[in-house]
Amino acid sequence: MAAYTPMIQQYLKIKAEYKDAFLFFRLGDFYEMFFEDAINASQVLEITLTSRDGGSEERIPMCGVPHHSAAGYIEQLIDKGYKVAICEQTEDPKQAKGVVRREVVQLITPGTVMDGKAIEEKENNYIASVTVSDARIGLALTDLTTGENLTAFIPTFHDLLNEIYSVGAKEIVISENFSKEWEKQLKDRCQVTFSYEEETKITSEFSILIEEIKDECLQQTVARLIHYLKRTQKRSLDHLQAVQLYELDETLKIDFFSKKNLELTETIRAKGKKGSLIWLLDETKTAMGARLLKQWIDKPLVSEKKIEERLNMVETFIGHYFEREDFRTLLKEVYDLERLAGRVAFGNVNARDLNQLKKSLEQVPEIKELIESLNSDYSKSIAKRLDPCEELTSILGQAIVEEPPLTIKEGNIIKDGYSGKLDEYRYISRNGKQWIAELEQQERQKTGIKSLKIGYNRVFGYYIEVTRANLHLLAEGQYERKQTLTNAERFVTPDLKEKESLILEAEEKIVGLEYDLFVELREKVKTFIPRLQELAKLLSELDVLQCFATVSEKRHYTKPSFSKAGELFIKDGRHPVVEKVMDAQEYVPNDCTMSEYRNILLITGPNMSGKSTYMRQIALTAILAQIGCFVPAEEASLPIFDQIFTRIGAADDLISGQSTFMVEMLEAKNAIVHATGRSLILFDEIGRGTSTYDGMALAQAMIEYIHEHIGAKTLFSTHYHELTVLEAELKTLKNVHVQAIEEHGKVVFLHKIEEGAADKSYGIHVAELAELPDVLIARAKEILDHFESESKKETPVTEVVKETKEPEAQLSFFTEEPVKQKASQPSKKEQAILEQLKSINLLEMTPLDAMNELYQLQKKLK
């Protein structure tokens, strides 16, 4: 390091403390990066890579970005999962001896970013911390933008994966000895950034946050996270709220497979919100309401009392249309109170933000009155707790001008009358400028020069400017010459100098005093943060409930009831999202009835007929009911489920290197291992990723296992019609099918669920709808006819299935000698065909390829 210049040595010393971050090193008007940071940043940000002399023989790689546009570049890096350490000059260069002192003032990471495009308005930005102690897993979550703090015990690593995926945490803080295998799986599955913190002591500064948390493991987990935030952010964290303990069993568990399959918050293919359940439901009017909506969808309730409270309030809103519309109008004027409070504490709030806060608070008295008028116990209890913070509204109204600038360091923020000292300076400044305007008129009259003007610039201050053509009109020594231009001369007078001194001094003091007054005001607002956060919670809750009422009324949803006996009855149920997407087209509704005598529905029917849609709509109806929303049905009585599992759709997991069939088996295993008698299981086409008999055997074994050992409500769709005989074997399994009819050789899907099993699959008809070549379709029909005629000569698979369950035959009193048959030797032709048959790998063939191969071999034998 000795070979480098003092500035580069300073850079390397600071960089050594932030090895996993890009170091934005302030040099004048630029943030510069050197060495590996420069090479990597130039590629990621697509900026020019240059070099500079650093004292060594070789030039040092360098790249940089202007400080005024650095925010955009930082956002790009954060969005890609990187960290950025902001290193500023903390000393005036004019007073510095040697190298200017520099320090990292903030570490910006995916979990700690506070504003910009990296922050989704309608989603939380959680940073997580995980501690493993005595085989127990502690999880802590903080949203730095809102101050929300949560903690929970997580039973297993699988549950940890689910929870991190569910909350969408972008960064996890762990210790150095955390399991590397777990770290890899979390990174692959949840796309998170990892950070490290070893300090887990509870300091007095933050002990108040964990007063309610008694367990040492959870205390350490929270402390690890807070120490990391304090060390990296280097600023006030006054807005952090008391840590709330939550239990996974208090909400409906939906693992990440099922959340993806059911498309709760994003679609499988487009990875966007359009077409998801949240897209359908989001009629919220505030950003904080939209975030709460996502939380409710991620964690539906299992407490009937709490669900009924929400449903009753939704019913109240539906019954008061005009009040609800007035409420929605008022909510439009309410800004994001949670994040405004966070920015106040963090110190990056500006005057416009405080005006937004004032405008939001001005709506609360009217909201309070309106909610109280709804005349329900729930609305009255919420209205009682709505705090308008009148003192804060008054202070902000007195202090901030209506249209303040974005920056807080250039003045024009504080209203006249707020500060006597500021008013005094403004009087001097304004009267001084008036005096200068009057002086200009006087000098024009005195000299007779109509073009004479008094101007100002930062270098020379105030001056009198006279064009060269008019210089002869000035008396000798009338003015003091200050600057010569090509076409004019500039002068000053003693009076002008004196006024200039007063005006500039006043203006300088105005800007400084306004900044000080704003900081003082910000500190006053900080004292209201707990009240603002409580107000934000209540308003966001009301926002979500009015949203449910709006959607329910618009889409003709029904208030569900809950069955104590665990029965499920849905009359004319619809898939909420598909119905909305279809818009003007009429959605075909379907019933669903399940009870202790009808726990498993085996659904058969052709592809594209609506089996998967029917299954999903049952799950979505249950989720809607348990988040407190009305449901898309004519009538609905539901059990309260503890878990929902799905195995729907087919996709390789390329990240983990797992095939479609392996993903299918893992999802099925997750359901079978964790489901209880109070769970809902959706299995769609289990076993199709392997050979026909393998798949059928697995499917039947799973159905039997669920029937005998779990007892969960289960919807099982299949193409294996042979499994429909299980209705006679398993007392709680019932066959249903999606109706389709054949007209003039074409299949017509009726999308209607009927009792009983389907009579055929219509697979070739679906291929026709997909417009496969006519020659191929004709050949498929020929092969199908052949196989169907051959199968009639053999023992049906259904009989094989039954035979496995029949008792052994009665023993004979006499021993019978087995009949010996002389084995005939195959011919050379047959031997060749047998060898060819042995060499075929069926698992790597499609069913159509396998049928074609078998047909060709059979032709050779004939």
C-alpha cells in the first residue's frame, strides 16, 4: 500500500471494511470507484472504464458517476442484488491538512433502501434475520421504510423457505457459521442477498422494542438485525416499532409451491400481477392499504371470530354505498403515512413530504365521523381510535408554504409569521431589493440614460451597467468603475455597496435559518411517529375492508358461512380471476359438496374442459373467505382450513436441476407429509411424468394414503380412468367429471361438473382443436382404434387393480404337481425383435412415440 498515493491508500483502507459492497468514493462532484469495483461497475452499469495514476507503476482502473445523478445508478445496483457504500467528504477541503477526511455515511442494500424505484409502493420491503439455536430457528423481519418489526419461531427449514418467499424478503442477515447448504437453498429459491452480523447483545437503546419478547433465541435474532441496521445506516431509527411476535399456526399455511400454482400475487407465466388474485382484489385507495391487502392474502386467518369481524364490516360497507364512496374519495387524499413517518425518522423527508402529511391528516376528522356513522360495533371501535393529530396539523399548516421546493437547503420553505427572526431578515432582503429598484429609476432620471440598469451576479455582486454609447452622459467620477465589458461598463456606488452587504447577509441568513427551522420542525414531527403509525394501521385496515366490499358488490359475491362439522358446500361457484378476465363472456358456475362421507373427489374429463380451473376456484374461494372477503358463489358454507396444498401444472425447476416429474413428486410429498384432516389438497394429473403404469400406481397409492391416513378434503383430477373403480373400494371417495359432448366428430366442452366418471378422454379431439396436421390426427385415430381393440382381448387394468386387493385363493387338501410346459425357442426374427424391444428406453419416450414403436414391432411379428 505504501506505493500508492495518500488518497488511494485512504480508499483502500475504507474499502477493506466494505468488501462486499461497491464503494462510491466522493471526489469533488463525482463518486469514483477503483480497482475491481471499477471493472465490475463499468460492466453492470454500462459506463466508461478509465484509469488514473495512483502512485504505483501500473495505472489504476477507475470509473465514476456524477453525484447529482448517482441515485439512478445506485438503484440499478440495488435492483441487481448488490450493496453500495456511500463514502462522503466529512471535512471542508479548504480547512483540510493533507487528504480530506472521508467516511462511509450509509450502506445501501436491497433490504435497507428507503426510496426510489427499488421500493414498490404497494409492497413491503423486508430485511430478515435468521438465528439457529439448539435446533430452533428464529426469524426476525423489519421493513425499514415503515418501521414494522416482526419475529417468529419457524419449525423447519422448509417452513423458513416458505416464510422468506411469502414475505418477499430481499436480504437476510446471518452469522458466519450459518449453514452453507441452507444459505445456498435460500439464495436459489428466494433470490436474496446475504449479510453478516455477529453482535446479538440487547442494548438499552433498543430494549424497549423487545419488551414483549421473552425468548432468548428470538431476542438474539432481533438484536442481530437491529445491530446490522444501526451499523450500516448510521442514522436515527426512531421509527422502529415494538417487535410483534406471531405464530405460523395463527394463519392459514400456504407453501410457496401452492402460492405459485394458485397465482395469489403473481402469475406463473408472465410473473406479473395482472391475472393474479391480488390484481382482482386491489380496489384499495392508499399504498399502505395495498400493502396490507398483500399481507392478508399471504396469511389468511384461521380464527373464525376474527374472520367474522372482517366479514361483518364488509357487509356494513356494502349496506352503506354512499358512505363507502365518500370514504373512498377521502382516502384518495391520504398519502403513505407509514413511509412518511419512516422518512421523517430517517432524516430524508422534505417540505413537500410534510405538506402531504398535513393534507392526509386534514382528512381524518371527516373519516372519523363517517366511520362512526356506519353504526356497527366494529366501525365504532375503529372510529374511537382514529387520531387526527390536530396539534401536528396545526404546526405544519403554520410552518410550510403551499408550494415548497424539492430541496431543503435553498430556502422558500417556511411561511411568514412562523419565525420572528426569519421575518426580520426577509424584511431587510425585500426592502433592500425594493430600494435597489427605486435607485435604478432615480439614476435613470439623474443621468438621462434610459437604458441604465442595476444587475447582480455572484462574482461582482450588485452593479450599475451603462452601455458604451451612453458613457459620455456620465459626469467624471460619478460612479466607481468595477468591470469593463465589450459593449458596456459596470459601476458601483458606496450606497449600493452598503445595501448589497445588507441584502446578501440577510439572504444568506434566511437560507441558513430556514434550514435550521425545518430540521427543528422535523424533530417535532418525530414525536408524533407512534401516533402516525397507529393511525396508518387503522386507515389501511379500513381501506382493505372497503376494497373487499367494493369488489364483492361489483362482482356479485356472497357472504360465506362456516361449518362446524367441516362440511364444504358451494352452490354456483366461479373462479374469481377467470370470471373477470372473461369479462362479457358468461362463466359457467359449478357446485361442490364435500363432507365426512365425501372427502375425496376424483375428477375425470378431457383436457381443456376446466378440471384445473374448478380445483383452483375451490381453493381461491376458501382463501377469500378466510381473509374476510365475500366469495364468488350463490351460496357457500366452508370449513376453516389450516393448510392448502396444490400440485397443479407442470414445470421443470431449472435452478435446482429437477425434472418436471421430480418437482411433481416433491410437491406431492410436501402435501402428504404435512397435511391434516383440516387441510385442503388439490392434485392435478399426478403421475403423468412417468410411464403409464408407474404413474397410475403412484396416483392410486396417494389416493389410498390420503383416504386412510390423512382424511383431508382432496380434489384429485386424473386421466387414468382406471382409477374410477376406487369409488367402490374407498368409502369417502366420489367420482365426478367435467361434461363434454361429441357433435359431428368434434368435442364440445360444457365446463360443467357432473356426478360419476367420464366415459372417454377426447385427447385426439383436443389435438384437433390445437390444429395439428390432419395426417397426424388420422394416424393417431388409427393407432387408438388398434390399441382399443387389442385391450379388449386382454385383462383390463381395472381387474389388475382389483386383483391386488382380493384375498388369496383357498388352499387345496391335495398337493398338485405344477404342469410343465416345454419352452419353445423364438425364431431368429422374433429374437431380433426381442432385442430391439429390450433396447427401448420407455421413460425417455412420449406416449405417442411409444405407441408408434410398439405398432412397428407388432407389424414385424405379424
